[in-house]
Amino acid sequence: MDPLEDVLALLDTRSQLSTSLAAGGSWCIRFSPPSGMKFNSVRRGMCLLDVDGEPGPLVLAEGDCFLLTRRRGFTLRSGPGVEPVDAGPLFAAAEDGIARAGEGEDVLLAGGRFSFGSRAQELLLDNLPPVVHVPAGTGQAETVRWALDAIDRELRERGMGATLVARHLAVVMLVHVLRLYLAGRPTAATGWLGGLADPAVAAALASMHGEPARAWTVAELARSGAVSRSTLAVRFRRAVGQGPLDYLTGWRLELAAKRLRSGNDPVAVIARAVGYGSENALSTAFKRVMGVSPREYRKEGHR
């Protein structure tokens, strides 16, 4: 199984497309901290991005894409010395799905945001830097451009199910952006996401995700990556920040939590499905990591 696909599915990844932005001349727009993961792509022209708490500005050229993984305010602008205007009223006055700023339409940005379930911060967002910038010139960026072109086409032609198709295409774009980011900066991500950049660690992760209920040993996981037990142990801890079996425990508990949130299976059934021999064994591990028992977790209605 693919760990990236597994995590995005477990987090109930969804996309919501935003009103596009057209701007020209001198302009500067201030955005409030977004919920979820904000994304934008420069479809035409160039501009500058400033994110609160980050060095900047970041120059965005035509074809560039960026993700904001933290709830931080940000500013898009044509250049220095322009008084910012609040994005809220500007986008509230949008016509034909496009908000406009300045004079003319030299710059066009399209974007939206990704929303996730309650475990996104720990499982995904904390493993990424606050800003992920994917320049247009990167080797596989054409795939991202293809997804954005397809989104534009769906929203422009408004065929049956266009909005749904566009939202799914946005998730496709997210997967490719994360792929490109990991390929370009393999040591920048942390946790399981960083582990995907190491072939031996990635093989072990894929094995655990493929059969999470199996009673894996480190030696078996090492064979999947064609390395020794000690080599895998060192490389896995260095990349992921914990040992292989500790990671496996955490992933099993995430799967159990997902089933507790979304279904009505008895705790004993869930325990066996994720690799625990009894309800008591799952409950002990679950409470140690999650802070509450499985039954309390379900009763509290976590999402």
C-alpha cells in the first residue's frame, strides 16, 4: 500500500475551490489565517508572497504553486510600498468567480484550500514546513499545471458534475505537489513523510501499511528494503523520528481511531482488525497514546 495515499484517505482529504484573483498595476492584498491547507497557483504574471513569521518575500512566477500548511496570515502583492487592502470585502464583491484588484489583469491566481479530519496536524501538517513552494521549472511540474488546466476547464465549461470533478482534481494536484516537494527537498519533510525519501524506509512503511495487522519484526521489514535489521533501525529512526515498531503501533491506533469515528463495529472487532489480540490490549495502547479509551473516544464524537 502507498503510505501517502493511506494517510490522505484516513484524513478524509477534501478540497474547496476559491474565487480566482485578477490584478494589475500596483496592488497589495492582506489575507486572514486560512483554515485547513491553503493553495494558490499563479496562472498568469508574477507577484510576491509574504507569510507571517516566515522570511520573505517569496517571488511567485507564472506556473508556480504554493501551499500554506499553518494558520498564518499572508499577503500577496505586486511590489513594495503599496498599502494593503483586506481580502474579505474584495472577494465578497467578486463577479463571475473572479475578484479584482489594482488596474488591469496582468496577474491571475487560482486556488482554494484542503480540509482534513481531526488528526491532520499530527499526521500530515506537522511533517511539512509552513510554506511549500513548487516552482514551475521543476521537472514534473507539468503534471500540476495539467491538473490546474483541467480544473479551469471544468469550472469554465460547467458540464455535469463539474464542481465535484474539479474538487477531485485539486486533490490529485495536492498529491503531485507533495511528490514534487519530496523529490526536490527529500530531507526537508519530517516524520513518515520524510521517510518516503529513503528507499529502505519507504519499503518498510509500504509493508506496514499493506498489512498493518501482521506481527511484523524489524528483521522482516528490513528484508523488504534489502538492508540489514540494524541499518533499517538506524535509518528509520533518523528519517521518521521513531523506531519501525513504534511507528507501526501508532499507525494501528490511527486506523482504530478512524473506525471508531466512522463506524459502529465493536471495539473487540476493531482490535483484531488492526493487529491486537484483544479489546483490552487495544484499550491499553489506545489510552496510553490518545489519552482516552476507545469507548470514550467514540462517545466524545471525535472527527
